[in-house]
Amino acid sequence: MTLRRSTDPGSHESRDRALMTPMIAQNVHGAIDAVWKFESARIIAGLTRMVRDVGLAEELAQDALVAALEQWPGQGVPDNPGAWLMTTAKRRAIDHIRRGERLERKHEEIAHALEQRSLEEGVDDDVLRLMFVSCHPVLPAEARAALTLRLLGGLTALEIARAFLVSERAVAQRIAKAKRTLAEERVPFELPPGPELAGRLASVLEVIYLIFNEGYSATSGDDLMRPSLCLEALRLGRLLAELAPRQAEVHGLVALMEIQASRSAARTGPSGEPVQLHEQNRGRWDQLLIRRGFAAMLRAREAGGPPGPYVLQAAIAVSHAQAKTAQETDWEQIAALYGALVRLVPSPVVQLNRAVALGMARGPQAGLDIVDTLTSDPALKNYHLLSGVRGDFLAKLGRHDEARTEFERAASLTHNAPERAFLLKRAATGTSRVAGVTLGQAAERFLAREDLDAETIRSYGQTLRRMCLDLGAGTPLAEVTAGKTSTVFAVAWNGAAAKTWNRHRAAVRSFSAWASIDDLSAGLARKPESRERRPSIGPPQLDALWECPNTAPREKTLWRLLHESAAAARTALSLNVEDLDLENRRGRVTTKNGPVRLSWRSGTARLLPHLVEGRTRGPLFLADRRPAPARMPGPADLCPDTGRGRLSYERAEYLFKQATRPLDPSGAGYTLHQLSHSRR
Amino acid sequence: MRFLMTSASEQAADETLYIEMGKFIEELTRSGVLLATGGMELEGSLIRSSGGEITVIDGPFTEAKEAAGGFALIETRSKEEALEVSRRFFKILGDGEGRIQQIFG
């Protein structure tokens, strides 16, 4: 049954417009907005139970709000404004059902029955159902967050857009599309049945924590607006904890958020620089929130069951909060908690945190032993904290030269200026370096040679930059050995194609010869390059790829496009919105080799309009975030509406590889190149 | 935004008021708005520091009509929301007066 009346996302704008109209009764509008934010979740939830369609329910609720905006300024705010809104909305829903199904007596009866049953009755369960629906896994993560803020938080599209640094239009469309998807997929307005509950609850928790982190880890943007996202997440979490009190993970998440939020004021220094946990002024921690966090943690324990990831993270936060000074921190306990967390969430970042805790508990060598098992993990190869932590342990062990190299490496990897300054300062303390040519200086001179063509220099540059990064540009050239070079290669390029490996190896040979030093590539065997390219992706893998449930719309579209057009990934990524001829399923881009035409089939054609979403110009495939000022691309690679940059080839390749790892029998993951050549 | 609401009502609390207020507090807690609340002595003591000298004057200071006092620390998105909370609060409490002050830090 679909009772959808209109799919026009513009119908919500009437409210925003009305709120902005200058009126004498300005304070009445403020009051109405406040009432709405308190009541909207309950009203929408109750209406959804009646009409079984979230989108329609929200529109009916909005109608009631518009009625309030029309009537209250003249007639005054009613005695019980919440009940007034609820009654008005309910009346409209019943009218709607009657109007739509007049001929069917059955539905008259339904309407009658609904009139008998109070909307208030069971409304808590309705709100919980609404939460599960708006966080449903059929929706992409961004849409879940936006829809949840809209339906459960009562926020306008503009308020959500400001919080996520995107355009209001994009948010309105995202929400409209999400509601459409829920209707099309016939997502039921029910609590998930027992076996599904845990998984679905995880999805709700993920959305709330995503909203929280979007606010908590904001280092740029409108600083005043972002903390409000933390507040929204806290409110959603507290609400969920009341609605689903027997779920330990819900209380765990609330505890985690309350305690993290308690440190907000202490997290930044006077000039906005980040302050690490152990250096924070604990007097500035919000004791009220800490106590609330402790209380939530107690409820999590009472709910019982084996601790999940949120409860464990909350327990770590609790342990920190219990230490009156940084010195009093119980690092043994924290290390044990990280150990438990690593078993549930086997991520190298969690493992690194465990190393830090163990280093604090049992001395730097214990920490270093774990860190050294992580340095060969490709996932961490550009993670500055790994070098920072390793440098810290080395410095504590008195191995200052090695520590310096790590700090320099960490400094060159971080994008945060105050952090870089801090790391360079740490690198500068310790013993002074022996004089002599450094690796960085030699590399620089090597690349400045005039007898090499630009392409070769670019290629050699890649190799030497990685060497400088990993070994430290300040390391004396005399200390660079073939063994150290082999380690760099093993971490950076072991998984790369034979051709790539050999190219880097050739660069090192050339560099060694030029610098008149022992051949640094001595420990590196040349890899046989097979003539054949890697095989294309097989039909069963492709089918599995298309069915992947959690693929974001952008990736879905790009992958389909590459498969159907057989275009090179770089060409497809250079597409602009204005290059598309949607009707004729083709596009045209100008590459360095001249103009290239792409044409696609129905799969791409179905997806493209959703990706374009009302945009008229700029890059078709956009990066997730706005670029940092230091990495600002040219205007041709920026979306004029959202300010986000063009999705890079490297990122697209990485995402595809990650996503296809489970599908690839070799476990390595496929390349976009293979996808382009996969058409049957 | 955090606000401290203090209030003094002119009626002594009866059974109905306790029940109604209990429901209201439960609802506020549930929606994540209420951070802390409790009853409050009405007059208290006045402390004044002047020229390095501290004087403490015990109440009452006025001919008190009020019968019961309370406070609530709430967290809302806006002043309007805070006003809406206190509006509902006084609907239950009846006649009396209160104060809303935003809290910083």
C-alpha cells in the first residue's frame, strides 16, 4: 500500500520560508519552532503508524506545523501546543486516508479504528520504530544521518546542511530520496524481529556515533555549529537509551559520548591547537557529563551480556575519567580493554592504541615491540600517529637518532599545522646529527639532473620521496643501507604489480650509481613481468559486486560506468556534470590525448540522475570532504556548489580494491583497470 | 546551550503535583534535555563581599508568599526551547515565578 501524495521535496520549504518571514510575532515563531523540535518525532512516529509511510507522515506533520504558523501568531499559542499539533496532524492523516480510499469500506474502518486508538498510546515504541526505519541499512550512511536529524531531531534541511557543510538543496534531495527508497523498498514500520535486532541496532548506533564524531572531530568549518551536532547525537543517544533500556551497547554508546563530550573544553588550547588527553587540564572536564557517563556505564553493566565495542570504548573512557591526574591513569586496565577491543574490532589503529597503553603500563620496550609488528602493515603506511608513537618510544629508550627520523616522518605525514610544528620540535631535541650529506639532500640533487626527461624524473621522484619519508630525509646518506631499502620496498610496494616494483627498483639502482654508493637495491630481486595483464573480473564476482548492499551511490555509479563504457578510470573521473548527455547515454571529455567519447547502458543510466541530484556543473564524482587549504585543487576540479573537490584516481582505486577484496579469490582486490575490461 | 532555571511556587506541593511533576521530569530526561534537577531552599543566605570583608545575611528577606523552590539544569538548542520547557514547568506548578539564566563554559 502506498499512500504517497507528493514526492516534491520543495513542499517542506514552506515551513522554512514561513519561519523567515519578518513578523511582529517573531517570538511566537521561535516558540513554535521550539515546540516543533520537542514534538516532531512523536508526531511523525504516530502518523507513520497510521499511514505506514514515513515520507507521507512527515508531510502531514509539516502540514500541521504550517497550520500552527498560520494560526498561532493571530490566536495565540494554545494551552497545550504539543497536543494541538498532534490532533491537527492526526485529523489530516484521517482525512487523507478517507479521501484516498473513499470507495473501499475496509479503509473507512481502519480510519475509524485509528480514531478510537489514541495517538499517545504506544508512542514510545513508535518513536523507536521510526529510529530503526530512518537508520535502515537500505539507505546510504549520509542519508541515514540526515533523515534521522530531520525526523527524530526536527531539524530543518538548512540546519542539517550547515552542520554537514553541504548545500541545503543537497540535503533536501538526500532526504527526499531516502524517503522514496524507504517507500520503494517497502521497509516495514516494525521493530526488527529478534535475530535481526542486534544488527539493525548496530546500524542505529553507527548513525548516532557518526553524527557525534562529525561534530566532535571537526577541526574546520563553522565552529559554533559543529558542537551542536554533538548535542544532537547526545540527545538521540539519551532518547534511544530510554526507549531500548535493555541493550547494553546503547548505554555504552551514551557513556562514550557523554565522557568524550565532557572533555570538549579541554581539548583545544588558547590558540586552537589540539591538546592531547594526557596533557589536558582535567579541571576543565565537565564533571556533570562525566557523572552522566558513569551512570550510563552502570546501566550498560546492568543490561549484562558480553561487552560489545561501544561498551569497551566507554570503559576505556571511564578509566581515563576516573584518573584525577594523567599520572594516576590505570594503563594496565586500559591496555587490557584495548586487548579485548582488538579481538572484536581487529584494526591496526586499535592495536596501535593498545601499544600506547602497554608502553605506559610496562615501559617503552613493551610498546615498541607491538608497534614494530605494525610498521609493515600497508594500511598504516601513511598514518602519522604510527611514526609519532614509535618516535616517542624510541626517544624514551634513548635511541634519539631513530626517534628523530620517526618524528620527521610523522611531521611530513600530518596535515595539521600545529601538530607538525610540535613533531618537528620533538625531532629537534636529542643529540645532534653527524655532519655529511643527507638522503634528502642527495635525492634533491639527483632529481635536479638535467640529463633526464620529465617523465623519468617524475617516476624517480616517487621512489625517492617514499625512501625519504620512510627512512627520514635527514638521515645521513652513509647510513642508508640495502637492508633498510628492502624494508621500505616490502612495506610500500610488496603488493604492487611487478612492473611497478621493477620501476622503483630501477630508480634505486640509478640513484646508487649516481651517488657512487653501494647498490641499495642489492636486496631487491627483479620480479618477472608477465606479458599478460591481470585477467578481467569474472561474471560471478561482478554479480556479487553489483549486489553489495553497502556500496555508496557514487561508487555504484562509477563502477557501473566503467564496466559499461570500458573507459579508462581517469577518463571517467574527469567527467563533469555538464559533459553528460543523459538522454542519449553518452558523455564527452577532453583528455591530454584529445577528446574521448563515453557511452553507457541502462545500469549507469539508472544511477546517474541520483548522483547528479540537481547539480548542473562541476566534477561528476566528488570527494567526500572539502579539500584542505594546502591541497586546494584548481577551479576546474572543484564543485562550485559544495566546494568539494574531484574524486581522485588514487582514492577511487583504493576504495574499489577495498570493496573487492572479499570477492577476489587471490584476496588482493581488483583494480579499476580490470573493471573497465570486464564487459562480457 | 545550557540554562539554569530556578523557580518558586506559591502553592505547597500536593500529591497530584508530585505525580505530574514526576512525569514531566521523566519526559525531559528521556528527551535528553534535563541534566540535573532538584528542590531548593527558598531564601537561603546572602553573601556579600565588600572591601575584602565577607558578610553573610541569613534569610528570609521578603515576606514570602512562596511555598516551594526548585532548580533545573537543562541543555537545549536555543533560548526559545528553554522558555518552552519553563512554560510547561509552570503549567504544572501553578502560580509562582522563576528565572532562566544561560550558563557558559
